[in-house]
Amino acid sequence: MKPVEIKGIIPPIITPMNEDESVNEAELRNQVNRQIEGGVHGLFPFGTNGEGYILNEQEKEQVLRIVIDETKGRVPVYAGTGCISTKDTIRQSKMAMELGADVLSIITPSFAAASQNELYEHYKAVAAAVDMPIVLYNIPARTGNALAPATVAKLSKIDNIVGAKDSSGNFDNMLQYIEQTRDSEDFAVLSGNDSLILWNLLAGGAGGIAGCANVFPEVMASIYDAFMAGDLEKARAAQDSIRSFRNCFRYGNPNTIVKTAVSLLGYPVGRCRAPFNQVPEEGIEAIRAVLKENEAKGMCRCVKG
């Protein structure tokens, strides 16, 4: 297994789409380079912001192949390979391994309630089937299944399970992940909530999977970089600066808000795939106003000039 340090700001990179909802390869390659040039520390194709929930297996393979090819080893590539069944998760994970992904990010199974032991056995089976680093992905609001801190601690003893991303929004849950895995060498805990990245780092975490990096890559990367350089004031300022944009999430699905914002910056990323593709006019105006305000602060740049 190739060792990969799980750290920093890792965007769940958006999947640009053409008008017919097919993948826009040219713009996906452009977004890969935009993110890396912005200083991010990894890329996570077909995560939630990448609309992994609505891409079929062939499209996921297409997106992953493009991202790996364009990244050219400059940063680690995390592949979201979690499915409902253990069998399908193993198949998708082997696909990602064969294509050359660096890390697997595996979401908890959805639709049916699973016990903690069932979740443990699911991840244990996947870990045994692939010789790759695995990051557990806890997002109970979407899957209905929450990974308890004790289960994460137990899973952290498996050699190739190297980290956990917590998107529960419960800071205490993330703290318990950190506390209960301290004796597992090099196990990393990432925040799945962009507002908690600095607090994750202060508590001993490793960074975050940050959807807002699709809009503000340099700003989001600077939270981690400033913290590591010991400049807490700068890290705090960067963390606080995304609040106005996150306030726009009240106008719709956060994935749709993020993709709309990138589009308003002038990148031809298209809309989210239907039916999750509508933002009311007042929401669009609010996003546009926030982007204009943040552009004046140097946080982003409109490519339309």
C-alpha cells in the first residue's frame, strides 16, 4: 500500500456538465488545475459537491480517470467509492484502485438502518479486499447511518483504514473521533463541515473536505497553511471570511449553491443534474452580491472580468 498523508484542504470537486447533463471534460480538467493552482492539498472527485449521488458507475469511472490524468500526481486523489452494498463498494473500490486513485473515501451505506457491528463488518470487508488507504465518511443526515466514535476507534486499528471524515455537523462527535483514535498512529480526522475546519485543526484534526474550496480555493487552503505556519490570526480570518457565502445555503441545496456560484464566477460548469438544479432568483442575486463583495476583498476572481 502506497502511504498517503491525509491532511489539508481537499475539495469535493464539482463535476462540470454540458447542457445535456453529460460530463464536460474540458472544464473538469480546467477545474482540476484551478484547484491545484489555488493551493489545495488533495482532490475528491464525485463527492457530494461532485454530485456522486447522481452519477452512474460509468460516469464515475470517466470522472475519476480524467481527474487522475489531469492531476498528474501533484496532489492525492480521493475516490468516493461507497455504495449501499458491501459487494458493490468492493467492486467500485477495485475500479478506483486500478485507475490509480490514492485514497478511498467510503460513505456509510444508506436506505436501510445498519447496526454498528454491521457497519464495522462492512468496512472491514472492504479494507481486506483492497490494498489502499481508506477514509471513513460519516454523514448520517444523508445516509441515516452514523458511525459511532467507538466504532471509528475500532476501525482505526485496521492497517489501511487511515482516517475519518465527519459530516454530522456535531462538533462533539468529531472531537470524540479525534480523542478515541489518538493511539492509532497517523489516523487522521477531517471535518466535513467547512465552518469547523479551524476548530478541527485546533482539536488535533487534520483539515477538511471543503465544498467552499470550489468557490474560494486559495482562501480555504490558507486556513490550513496559516494554521500550520502558526499564524492563528490569519487562519481565523480565513475561516470567518466564508460565513457570508455559507449564509446563502438557505436558498437551496448546498451543492446547487456552490455550483451556481462557480458558474457566476464565469466558469462554464453548467447546472447540477435535475431535479437538484434550481435556485430562486433572490438566491442568485444573494450569491452574486456575496461574490462581488468577496471579489473586492481578493477572495475570488470573476473570469469574465
